[in-house]
Amino acid sequence: MNNAVKQPQTVLVLGGTSDIGRSIVEALASPVLRRVILAVRDPESARRTTCAGWSFGDADIEFVEFDAENTTGHPALVADVCERFGDLDVVVQAFGQLGAAGLDDPIAAADLARVNYVGAVSSGLAVAERLRSQGHGTLVVLSSVAGVRTRASNFVYGSTKAGQDAFATGLGHSLVGSGARVLVVRPGFVRSAMTSGMPEAPFAVDPSDVGAAVADAIRRGRSVVWVPGVLRLVFGLLRYAPGFVWRRLDR
């Protein structure tokens, strides 16, 4: 997708069963969109169940196998996808785990970190190398406001998002002048399958809200987007709140 054409032709979603990933592609869909590649753990299962009935206009939907923890396989995955389908216009890094896992379990914490941070680094670098060689394309990284300032109730998850956010921001700086870009997305609470049953936080949004904001940010060439936008101001203030105030807000 060059600077003159803001509508993507080929989109790859790493974590292809994600509600937010699906909404982003739906928001990007246009007559120009030809192919959507959903990278998932079990392509056949996803095709039959989770993604059954999905459509993105007239675009063809392809499934490929992807495991965030299989970091050694990420470069080969990107190379294989590009060999089969050509240049990538937008790549959405939509995989991740959520919740309080690992707060008192070192093994669970390490597993969470491997998926949310290590997997993001390895797949992000593999994608960035391809986009740089193409001279165009956008990597969309789903970060979270949870990484802006970690809370006692989910500090392991928050720390993985803080690391992912810092990595993606730096990666974006490293791509300046190459034609490739990184868009860091910082949503608050999103009503999705992943958060089902959890109490809603203030300023909660739907996946479609994230999708619309991301599509708009890509077209505008932005590097960061907060969803909803008011969270930029909210966390701009909360970042500097005294510790005792921050802990009280986490109750």
C-alpha cells in the first residue's frame, strides 16, 4: 500500500481469531481489498468454527498456521506468506493473553511474557524486515493502556504490554524513511470474547470502535492511537498520580 493508495489490498492478522483483529479488517475493507490472511494456531478448526461465516467484502480469506511462542518459526512464516501471496500492506499483531495469570505463579508469568512480549518482538521484527524490503506497509501493534502504568491487580499482564509498547514504538522510529510504518494502538477495556465476564472499566469500547480508530489512523499516517481518544488525557494525568492514589483507584 503506497502513500497514494490508502486502502490495503492484502492484510495479514497474526492471531486471526481475535475479535479486535476482525474488526480492524472489517474497517479496512473496500473494493480494493483482495486477500485477508488469518494466522492461527489451528487453521482447520478456525475455518470450521471461530471464523466460519466471516467475510470481508469480496476479499479471499486464507488461513495459515501461527504460534506466538514458536519464535524460531516467525521469519519462515512471514517469508512463506509473502512467497504465496505477495506484498503485505497491513499486518495486525492481534494475539495475546489476558487476565491475572502469573501474579503468584512464576511459570504462568513466564508463559504470559513469552506470548505477549517475546512473541511480539520476534514476529514484529520478522514483519518489519519484510515491510522495509518492500518499501511500504504498516504493522499494527495492539498494545494497551494497562502498560502505561501497571496496577497491582494485573501487573504481570501490564508489564508485558509496557514492554510490547516500548518495542513497537522503537521499531517505528527505526523504520522512518523506509516507507514502512508501525501503528501502536492503546485501547482501554474492550468488550470482547477475551474480556467476557470481567467487570467493565470506565471508557469501555467495542471491537468495532477499535477497528474504526485504527483504520482512520492508518489512513492519516499516525504512529499512535488511543481508543477512546480521551484515554490519552486520562493517562497523561494518571501517569503522575501519587502511588497511594493509584493504589486506591485499583481497588
